[in-house]
Amino acid sequence: MSSEAIAREVKRRRTFAIISHPDAGKSTMTEALALHAHMISEAGAVHGKGSRRATVSDWMEMEKARGISVSSTALQFSYQPQSSDSDIPNVINLVDTPGHSDFSEDTYRVLTAVDAAVMLIDAAKGLEPQTLKLFQVCRHRGIPVITVVNKWDRPGQTPLELIDEISERIGLIPTPLYVPVGIAGDYRGLLDRRTGDYIHFERTAGGAKIAPEILMTAEQALDREGDVWMAASEESELLSALGQDHDQEMFLAGQTSPMIFTSAMLNFGVRQLLDALVEFAPPPRGRDSIDGTERTVTDPFSAVVFKVQAGMDSSHRDRLAYMRIVSGEFERGMVVTHAQTGKPFATKYAQAVFGRDRSTVDLAFPGDVVGLVNAMALAPGDTLFTDPKVQYPPIPSFAPEFFSTLRVTTADKYKQFRKAVDQMDAEGVVQVLRNDARGEATPVLAAVGPMQFEVVTARMKAEFNVDTIIEPLGYSIARRTDEASAPELNRQRGVEVFTRSDGAILALFSDKWRLQYIEKEHPKLFLEPLVAAAD
């Protein structure tokens, strides 16, 4: 395909992730977007309450039981705004992310693969700790953010209170595209700030279907809603007086954020979010290689692996690597080069994945996310390419804060145990640390959050039929060190040195005071903080 044709494909693509604190409605919003794209006929909710099914995007048993997202999933669909003059629809790539803070490292990997983010906020709770942390990652990576206030069908704060909170706490200026008509808990519709029209939503049974919309003029809205419409109009005028109207340049620069009020449960405001993504989110762009040169979107094929997942299909012990295409055209079956090993990699089994559902991908372009099946050699951060050679910077690991030993309960399962540990390590489920003193039989697991350990033990039982025991270690801080410093550190009380599977040498400390003492007493030792989300 010519460069011009690839450029046209890139122009119509939007690739984004949803970031939020747990229980802000992220999985429900993902379902609502899929419903509006006509990928599914009926929306689900995380627990499948009432007449609503369980979300198809959450496939792991732990996710279903707890109503959380642990894994990542990718969803591609075509969408054409009603106002579009083009006959060619846009292609939307939604990369869902783990919502729980214990899996923020996995979310960070996803954010390396998108061009925009939707920051989902609970109308009652406002900005929460995990949302703040993930926003800082977006700011660090230069990812523009669209703010979505969800659960407007429930009691919550006022629009102006939420706007002020965002402005004051993270320095991002919200520029609402719409003002909700009706206070939180009495969601009637939206005032379109650019046209002045009223979009009235009608409820459907259980919120399982697309909510019908009735478009009215301002005069009709005043007759219907009275003082409620007047209140929304006054808020819109106040925002304009404060200069909080959308500015595309400021949005792309990360200074402002278009804002939309929604109810994913009722499917209110979901179409407006899709329209905003098409209109304002940037299309895919090139990426700098490890040597600083840029690979543009129309250059020959290249991609970055950002997620590896196994155990998605209990009947097939396959392993799926998600790659984000950075440049060029991808054709299923093409042979590419794995930059980390220099070896060829065949792409015969290329799939799009949404939860447990899979479909074959024959052709893909920059911005698209493709799953490569049985990708045993691939790990997060790896580069695939066709000539000329390119390699992108690795994805940094978070600084772990929780440490445990892992051992198998019965010796006859040791071979399966070793295989399972290697798989969890390669997928990035946890970081695996080893040293000579502990040996291979009791590797040390390092995690950002303790729930990662639960995922390891659950998956080892389900996928390898291996029962394991996790025992916490008395360490809370890790620092990168080197071979020259390791002997002295190993002599210190409350310190232990390990090698991570990627070759990094890590020193674990019992607490920050022990670390501070050793830094003071042994200033020549090499101790470097590990990269975390906001670094």
C-alpha cells in the first residue's frame, strides 16, 4: 500500500484508553461504547445485576467475582458521527485497562500504546487517588485527556464543584462541551454549548439498550424543563465568561480537557463521548526509536508489544501478545523481525480480542492493536519490525513495594511450578527475583500491590494445576544497585540483594530508615530509585 493510502488510514483512527479509580464505572462504560458501536446488542454490568449480563470484557474468574478489571482487553470498532459528511467511518481502538491500583504497572504499559485517554470520574467522589496517579502518567507521556464525569444519574457534586476540584488539584482546566440538564441524580439531558440545543435522553429498561435522544431548541427546552434548563444555561454562560470553552491547541498541549457528563449505566452521553473522541482526539503518530530517530507512521511496518497474556482460553494453552502498530501496514502472515533477539517472527495467527471473543485480523494500520497468538518469545516492551531495523525504548518497570516468597506445596509438581513462574514473569504479572542463597525453589515475587500475588496463585492453580504458598517478606523498598555494591549490601542487616529476570540487580530494604542509614554510612554504594508512574 502506498504511503498516501496508509496516511488516509491513519487519519481516521483514534486509539485511547480509559483510566479511572476502581468502581468509577470503567467496565460499564466500555460496554456502553461497544453497544453504541453496535458490536453488542445489549449492555452488561460488572455483576450482571437485574436484567443486565456480566460484562463480556472481564473474563478472569477473579474479575467476575469481585467486579474489578485485572486484565487488559482491546476493542476495535467503526464509528461515524451523525454530523459527519464523510462516507468512510472512523476506526476506534479502545484499550481497556485494569482498574485496581494494585495493577497500575499494567495500566502504565497500556498508556504507552495509546494517543489519548478518557479520565473517568465518579460524580459523587470526584478525583480519587488512582485517578490522580494515572493522570500524572498521562501528563508525563504527553497524552491529551478527555474528562468524563460518570454516574450523573446518582446524587453527586455540582458541575462547578467538580470543575474547580480538577483545576485546583491537578492544574488541568476542564472545558465542558456540554452542561448537564438536571442535577446529579436527576439526569435529564445535555445542553450542547456549541449549538445551544438540548439533547434529552429517554430511559430504556435496565439501561440495556441505546437511550433514545430527542433534540430540541433552546426555546423548546425552556418550555419543557423550565428552571432546570435556565440553571444549565446560566452555568454555560458562566463557563464562557471564565474562558472555559474548548481550544484544540490547548487540549493537545495538555493544558485543558474537554468534559462530558454521562451515565454509562443508562447509556446517557455515550454517543457524545464517541463524537468528541473522533473530533478532538489526535490520530496515531510516529515514535522515537532507542537511538533518537523517528519512525513515522508511513514508514515500513513496526510495532511495540505492550501486554502479554496467557490463560484466556482454558481449552488452549496459548499465549497472546498485544502489539500496538506504530508504522506501516500489517498483513497477517508477514514475517517480521524481533528486535530483541534478531530472530524472525511469523504472524500467521493474528487476532482481535475482546474478553474471550476473538476474530482474525488480516490487515491493520498504525494505531491498531493486534493480538499475536503463541508468542512465546515476546515480552512487554519488545519491538517488531520489517527493514529498516528499528528498536523502541523499553517500557520501564514500576518500583515494587510488596515482596513474598513463592513455593510449591508438593515436590512432584516442581517442573510445572518452574514453568508457571516463568510464564507469570514473562507476562509481567509480577517481577521475579532470585539469588543464590534462596535458590530456584523459592523465588521472590515483587509487586506494586498485593493483589498481584493473588492473581499468580489463582492462575497457577487454574492453568498449571499447581498449588502454591505465598509467604510475605519483611521488605518494603527496592533500589537498583550493581555488582560492585552487592557484597557490601548483602552484609548489612535488613538488606538482601537479588537479580531480576531482566538482569537488573535490586537491593531490598526493610524500611526507608534502613535505606537512609546505609546511604549515609556507605555513600559510595550505588543505589538508584526505580522508575514509577510519575517519574
